[in-house]
Amino acid sequence: MSLADNIKDIREQKNLKQIEVANYIGVDKSAYSKIEKGTRSLAVEELQKMAQLFDMNTDQIINHDGSIPKEVILEDKTELEQIRLIQQLEEEDKQTIFRLVEKMLTNKKFKDFFAKNAAAL
């Protein structure tokens, strides 16, 4: 798909009107309509504003494959589902999560130790 097709598809998936996007990026409706038709080029600043509005990055708009990723919320997942989601991350991100968990566990052990020993004093 072309950039114009991508923009139109994303706008429609986000349930936005052309005038809403036009106002947000600072162009009039007819100029925006031309962007979606591919008869007007898009300035970098306009694409960046569009990315903000769509809650995407510019690369996601340019290389849009027809589906918009949905936000992943861990709270409503079982522990097993949460672990599966973590396993999908890149190695560096996984290691960051593991370091955070390790730090939290260490902090808990220290708190438990001090609480137990402070009570003995």
C-alpha cells in the first residue's frame, strides 16, 4: 500500500474524521483530502503530528501492514500468559525485566530480615 492508503486506513481504524486529522496536523480539509488521495505530498512535520495523533511512530505509518497493534495489558492476564508475553520480548528487554524482579526480591528479603530481627530486639 502507498503512504496515502496507509494514512487513510489508519485514520478509519482509529475512527477519526478527515477534518479531525487535518485540524490536528494544521492543514485544511481539502489539503488533507489530497494527502489521502496521494496528490499532495506530506511534510515531515505533518507526518510526525499524525503519528502523535494515531499513537504510532512514523515508521509504523509508512510501513503499515493493515493492522494496528493493540495495547497489551498484563493486569488481566494469568501469570502463565504474562510469562509467555515476556518470552516474546527481545533478549535485552527480557534481561531488564529479570533484573527488576531480582532487585524487588532482594529488597523484599531485606525487609523481611529486618522486620524479623527488629522484632527480636
